[in-house]
Amino acid sequence: MMLPKSKYYNRSINIFKNINILLGLSVLFDVGYYLQGEDSILPIFRGILFYIYFIYIFIYYKIFSASNLTRITFLLIFYWLALVPFSSDMVVSVNFISKAIIPFLFLLIVSNLPPSFVYFKYIFKSFSFIIIVSIIFAFLSNVFGIGNASYAKGVEDFVRVGFGDAKLYAQAIAVVVFPFFWFSFKLTKKQKYIIIFLSIAAIIFSLISVRRTTLIILGLGSLLFFYFSGKIYSYMKIGVAILIPVILSLPLWLPIFEERMELRKSTFSAEYDIESEARYQEIFYVFNEGVVNSNITRFFFGEEIFNSQGKYGGGVYGDRKLHIDYINILFSSGIIGLFLYFVFYIVLYRTFINLYRNNQTLPKAQLKNLKGLFLSFFCTSLFISLSGQMYEITFRSMIFIIMGLVLCNLKNKNIKSSNE
């Protein structure tokens, strides 16, 4: 069944095409940031570009429904914005809050579009582009010695993998979508080869990165998709199929992996103590200062909205920002902010469940694939927040766009064929 070639439908396709263009530009902005360092002004240009587009959508298109998801999302955003005037450094607070809000706006825009599986064609292109950029940047980082290499510690001939040396979050989450394409669409041989090649390359680079969060995103996200879509047996077969070329290529990347493991051995050794990590210690500092021993204002409204540097633990961590999203939100906006954040996720989940159960348009197999896709991204987002992803615009936007896209396609309306 097909939607008519209406102006409304074409407009929606153009909106989604533009969103994927912004995603592609976002990863290029990431490259520029890691080339120029922390003083780069590229993140400012990205923020301006994104918000100009959001304002354009809000002014010229009336696509937002008066749903519970829309209400809780704007309530959370406006609550955070209302706290900005009370910050001791409004520039810092505005900088970080603008990053945190972007994925929420993408979610609202995409989830309110009319349903169409044609959108996934653009997701395939943009996510593939993100992985290709990651691979090219890793190559250029080693040839020209560019980009950030935080693990190098003065080691000569250190092998870099780009993006803050190892932060390949966007690349990892892009791979998680590939099984959905494989099982949901009639792919050409070229598309299948692209998926296989990019998946193997991304897995190898993720292993080389020796970054726990990257590996968790890749492993947990893909496992959850196969589990919730009822394809665990397929997961094992595909896992073995991908493992074979990864093993066969070991001579090419094993020395690199061993070099990076040596620099990260304290994290993966038997003597590793999680209690020595600042990420672990910040939980107790913020909880004690913001809940147990706080005044009523700090308890309900937090210390300073997304401006934590030097303001927790007696300043012993210097300019280090809070890493764990939940702790960051508690510090920034108090119990009220943390409550609204969890309510947002509850409403998001309930919106999915209601649409999923009441859908009368899609075949059962396609419904299960959408279920696996949504829940894998939903659960991965919640889990990775323990590591910290609040300001990772490209990565977090990818997650929220995919969740919004699933909600969009679960609506009970005629859905344009994915094979056109």
C-alpha cells in the first residue's frame, strides 16, 4: 500500500533527507573538532546550523502533535532553560545545554513525520557515511599524525583510531542498525557487500580502540536487536560469519591491538579497581552534596545547570566535567530535573508500546524488526548513560532519530513501499 504523491508526503521526505544531511555534516564537524583541539569553534557553527534548521521547521511546518511525548519533552527542555539565568557562567551552561537538547528535537521532528519506510534509505546512506568517515579519519590520523591521541602518553609510533583517539560511539551504533536492514529489506548485492565490509571494519576498529563504551555499544546494541526481534539463532550464525574474517585479518591488526592494550592494561587487568575511577567517585560526591547534605534549593533545582567543572567534590577534580548522565542531570537540575528525565523515557517507552500493540498496518515480521530496533537503541541509550553521552551530539542524535523513526512507522496509516 502506498501514500499518494502528495505535497505533504514530499515535504516530509525532504525534511528527513535534510536531517540525514545534518548527521553527515555533524560527523565532519567531529573530525574538524579533533583536528583543531578543544579551542575549535566548529561546534559553535554546528550548533548554529542545527538550531537554524529547527527554527525553520518550527515556523514553516506544523508537524508536532499534542502528544504526551511532545509535552514531556518540551517540559524538560524549558525546565532546563529556566535554570540557565541562575548559572555562575551562563556561556558554559548555554553551550552544554544546547548540545543536550539537539537529540530531543530530532526525536520530536522525526516521530511526527508521516510513516514511510523510504526514510530508512537515507538512514542507510548517512550511517554508512559515518562509518566510512571514521575509517578514513583513522587512516589519515596515522599517516599525518593528526587528531587527538589521549592514550599515547609520549609513546612513539602510536597507532591512532581517530575521534578523541578511541571514541567511536557513532561508528558503533551505526553498525547496530545494519541487521535491521538485512532482515527488513530486499537488498541488492552491492548493499549487502557494503553492510558486510563496513560491519567487519567497524568491529575491528572498535576492538583496536580498546574503549569499553564503544565495545558495549556495539555488542549490547546488536545483541538486544536480535533478542527483541526474536532472531537469536540468526545472531549466532551472523556472529560466526563475521568472526571468521575478523580472525583471518588478525595478522594485520593484532600488533596494533596489543600496543593499545598495553597502554590500557590498568583498565583491563585483574588489579583494576573501579572505586579508583573518578567516574565512580563522582556518584557519591554529588549524591552527598546534592541530596544528603544539601539545602532545599540545591535538592530540588540542582547546583548549576550543566556547569559542573570544579563545583563538586570540593573542586578536587579541577576542570573535569561530570561524566555519568544521571549524576550530571542531578547536579545540574536537582531531583526535579532527574525525575523529568526519567519520566521522558517512561513516556517514550509507553508511546512505543501503545503504537506497537495497536498497529494494524504492518506484517508481524516487520513489527518484530521495528520492536528489536527500538528497544535495542532505547536500552543501549539508558545503559551507556552510565558512562556518559549527554554531549555526544552525533551519537546521541543517531539514537534519538532511530527511535523517532520507529515511532513514526508504527502509526496506523498507509506506508509507502520500502522497495521503490
